[in-house]
Amino acid sequence: DGGITQSPKYLFRKEGQNVTLSCEQNLNHDAMYWYRQDPGQGLRLIYYSQIVNDFQKGDIAEGYSVSREKKESFPLTVTSAQKNPTAFYLCASSKKTSPFQAYGYTFGSGTRLTVV
Amino acid sequence: DAKTTQPPSMDCAEGRAANLPCNHSTISGNEYVYWYRQIHSQGPQYIIHGLKNNETNEMASLIITEDRKSSTLILPHATLRDTAVYYCIVSDYKLSFGAGTTVTVRA
């Protein structure tokens, strides 16, 4: 079955360490996204990519970095510059559609990052 | 992206219809209305979307007012498994999720 795989499900890191979250999709989707969710709040867009080797900052990109070397993969690195990295991170993908359609996002099951 | 306003929470009896309102008074002509829901600690799930006309699928119905400044998501026969946070989103491309409405379906 096609879908998005995020790994690991839970991740613990020491303060000051960089950490990379994995996101892989086999849906043949062109666009991929990273969101952050804090307890009791909605999702906030970190980065998104519409095509391989290209990506754009979302609303809260500071302290994060991404790469898109392959269509299937969009890893997110949480750097030591991110002041409050503990959160639930969700990856999503969608078909490349016209600018006026953004339905059919598929989300992964998320990675819960805890920095101690 | 246009902003949306949703009530923070609502309760619904199992088997009854759940009507979830959303205001989007600053929506522009090329922006769609999308509804997603998120069950606790999972990724959001697409429900339905529309531009001007009312829409229905196997999950829900979407009613958009003629001036497009508000909409209502209808879950026709709510079940306990419909307990979730429901997000109303107005966007022309990227999805931005606000706080949504926490819907609790009670037996």
C-alpha cells in the first residue's frame, strides 16, 4: 500500500544536539511538507517542497533545515538553533496540482521529539 | 491565506447530525474551503473541500453560503469514532491549520 512513513515514532535527544527526522513516501507525490504541532494547538508549517532540489520556508523555519534530493524523501533536521524543539512533527505529501487546489494531503503518523 | 474562525469545542450525541460552523469572511475568489480532522496523536485526515457549490461525499457534506463568507461541515450520523479536532482551512495552495474545533461525540 502507498503511504508516508515517518521514523522514528519517538525520539529523545540532548539539548544542543542536531537531530534528523525521516520522511519517505511512495505515493509518487511531487509536493512534501513538514509541520510542527505543540500540545493543544494546530499545525504550523516549517518547510515545503514542490519539486526535487527545491524547497521554501514556511511560517516557522528558523532553527530547521531540509533537503529534497529524491522525490520520495524529505528529511527534516532540527538544529541546536531551534529554541524549543520538543514537539510533535508531521510530514505530508500531495500531488502537484494547480495553485488553486490543495486537497488530498496525505500525512504520516508523526514523530514525537523530546529534548532533555 | 484567508483566516478562519471556528468554535473551540462542541459536543454531539451519537447517531445525531453534527454541524460544524466556520467563518471565513476574507476569503478571496480563488480560495477553496477544505476540511480535515485529526484524531488524537495521528496525522490529519482529509474530509472534503469545495469552492462555491455544496459538496457531499461518503464522509460528510459541505455547505458554503452564497457569499462564501462561511461554511458548515455536516457529519450526518456521528459515531464515537468521529471524536476528533476538525480544521476548516481556506487556501489557494498551502494548507495552514488553526486550532480547529474539538468535537466530542457522546454515547
